[in-house]
Amino acid sequence: MYSPIAKGPIFNAANFVYWTPPRYVTIATRFDSPAPNAWPFSVHVLIMIGLATIAAWRGLALGGWMTKVKR
């Protein structure tokens, strides 16, 4: 978001909709460093992969059940 390349015509990172409040624009372009005692990024990625796998499995199970439902 800070790079001029990101704000160029390809990524269009500086384009916000007209109903966005100005404080959101300033928050959206700010990157805070993680807390000193936060887990590493790789741990967060592994947690999200696990949650996405569980959600996909549940969705497939529900879809399989829905194919058996009769009207």
C-alpha cells in the first residue's frame, strides 16, 4: 500500500469507494508490526489451513447430504 507501484493503474490500491469514511482510508493504508509476544506468521498460516480444511470437509459433507434429500 505504501509503494507507488501499488497505487498505480494495475493494482489500484489508492481507490476507495465514495461512501468510505476518511478514517477507514487511513487505517487501511497503515501496517502495524505484530505484538512482541505474538505467534509467528507460519503458525497463523497453519491454523488457517486447518480451519479451511475443516470448513471444506463440512461443506462437502453437507453437500453430500443435500443430494440425498428428496422433495
